[in-house]
Amino acid sequence: MDEVDIVTCFLRNRGQVLLLRRSDAVGSYAGRWAAVSGHAEGDPDAMAREEIAEETGLGDAVTLRRQGDPFDVVDAERGTRWVVHPFLFEAQSRGVEPNDETAEHEWVHPTAIRRRETVPDLWRSYDRVRPTVKTIREDRDHGSAWLSLRALEVLRDEAGVRAWGGEDEGWDDLAVVARDLRDARPSMPVVANRVNRVLARADRSPEGVEEVAREEIETAISADDEAAETAAERLPDRIATLSRSGTVCKAIERADPDAVLVAKSRPGGEGVGVAEELAEERDVTLAGDADLAWAIHEWEPKAVIVGADAIRPDGALVNKVGTRGAALAAAHEGVPVLVAAAADKVRVDAEAEIESVDPETIYDGPADLTVRSPLFDVTPPNLIDAICTDQGVLEPEDIGAIAAEHRANAEWAD
């Protein structure tokens, strides 16, 4: 039996993945749906990107998110053992330019794989790279909005597996998954709020959860976009920010300011990547965290804009550590502080869940001392000038009403 290494590359955009129906120009499985795929002689990593460029034209417009463990697929009729190397990439665009190996292409929710005629074990490939509860719990590189979308994808995929398998009693299993997702990042209420909304709206069936989760993914993406638009309308031509917020990055792209000051944002250093991306089209200054207060004075931004991991019912902001210091410095200089976040980030209570990182990121020496390594801090509402959301700029009474809605959605678990 011949053994052939192949890559299977899923491109994800706005919660959906790209499927391509193979044309008669390919040597195997013509007419079936597949992800980007091809032979992987020698270096699967390099071949994955090469196949993406050839089959979609996206080239460098993709970012690797996950590489799954390879597995074997035996095709006895062809006398071939396929060694499949699965990959998941984030695509910046849906502007696909297929080659002659593709008869048609479509962006779909991945659970559609289980309802189509595909190449062998396509779902198994996706299953090896799809997000999981562990993805949400352990990720320290992405913001809460991004993680909330991944949580909705977990719920959608788990529901789809049970719906496809005809598990009428799958509700209890899905409730366990939902609770695990809610508990994965207690400092990020947007994860719990969006998961709760799905369970509150869906009927008690896997099909219902899958359908509502799909709808909620679209709603969540639109909410984040609208929050960015609300903030962009208020951004001047010279701004400062810190850490990585997808909503803030979208607001900056739309407002297109002349100059941006970005704090490095230790311990993860997320601000470095943001600065590099923004520097492609505008004047960017990268500052160390300890320098940010002085930089706000000397560099003279006209506004500070930050994202939010949580908004308490009293209007206080929980965000990446350093936000409180930046807000205090801005207030001293008379610089307005704007928050860009979807209303789903409002907490149902006033607690501030402060996650910590490994203390060794601060100190790993021999001295017997206590190390503080918080990942977030709390900024009081009197230091915030505007909370820009998909529901407009929130007033104090608006925040309380939104918190009440989130509490009502959480009652499904009762």
C-alpha cells in the first residue's frame, strides 16, 4: 500500500471555514468537498502555505492558529494510506481566487462538513484543530471578544456533533460544555454572557443549540464591529493605547489617525504586535509600560483608547494591567479616556476577577519574597469619559439594564 503525506488546511474567517469542491482536474475524490489540501513532501508546514497560496490566492493573508497531530486514512480501493497533517489558519479576507482544481467554494460553519459528501475523514481533520474549552482556558494571547467567539464555536461544534449523531438526549452534555465554557475565564464575562444567551434562546435539543450558536456568532461579530464604529467616530488624529483589543484595532483602522502611541503591555507584550501592524500605514511609537505615564505627558495624545475585559455594573473597567495607570496619567493631563467594547462585556455583578500570570515572569531569583503578577487591573468610572459600544455610548443607567439582561439569560442553568 502506498503511503502519501498530505496537508489539510482549514481557513477560518468570521467563525466560518472555507470548503472547496474538487474539480475533475484533480486525481482523487473529484466532486467531493474538502479544505485546502495537497501533497506534503518533506515539509508539511511549508507545503500548507504553498497550497493555500495556489488554491485560494490568499498567500500571506493567513495566520497559523493551530497544527493538529497527523493521522492515517486508509483507502483500500485505491491502495493508499493517506497521512493527514491538519492545520487551522485565520484568514484576513474572503477574497478567494481558486485555481482549476476547484469547481466551487463556499464559506460555511464547520458543522456543515458532517452533512456533505466530503473527502474521507474531513471532520476528523477539523476535530484535531478546532477550538476547545482548553483553548479558552489557556489562551493568554488574545482579547476577550476573540475568545468569546471561540467559545461560541466550541458550543456550535459540540452541538453539531450530537445533532448529526441523532443524540436526542444531548442537552445534558451540552449544558456541561456550556458550564465549562462559562467557568473557563471568569474575568471575561463576555464569554459567559454569549454562551448564556445561546442556552437561554435555544430549545433543549442539539439542533436548537447549533442553530442559535451560529446566529450568535454572527450577532457577536456585528456587535464588536458596531462598538468599533462608535469609538472610531470619536477618535482624534493622535491617540494612545495599550495591550491588544480587536475592537480597538478595528476602531483605529476606521478612524485612521495620523499617529498612535502603543504601550508594550507586559507580561505578554501584546502591544508589540499591535504596534507592528499599525506601523504599516501610520506613524507609531512603541513605549515601555513604565514609560507610558510620562509618554502621555510628553507625546501629547488627544485621547487614550482601550478595550475592556469586563465592565462592572457601576461603570468600572476591568482591563489589562496598566490601564488604571494610563487613565490616571490621562486625567492628570486632561486627555479623555475612551473604552471600545461590546455591551456583552458588562458583568452581572460588581466583583472584579483578577487573573494572575506565572510569578516567574516578574521574578525568578533566589530571594524569599512575594511576587505580584496580576493580568488585569480595575479603573474607576470617574476616570472614563465614554464607554463606546454596539448600543452607543453607555450611560450609568444603561449599564445596569444590560447587566439585568445578562442575569436573566444566566437563569437557564437553574
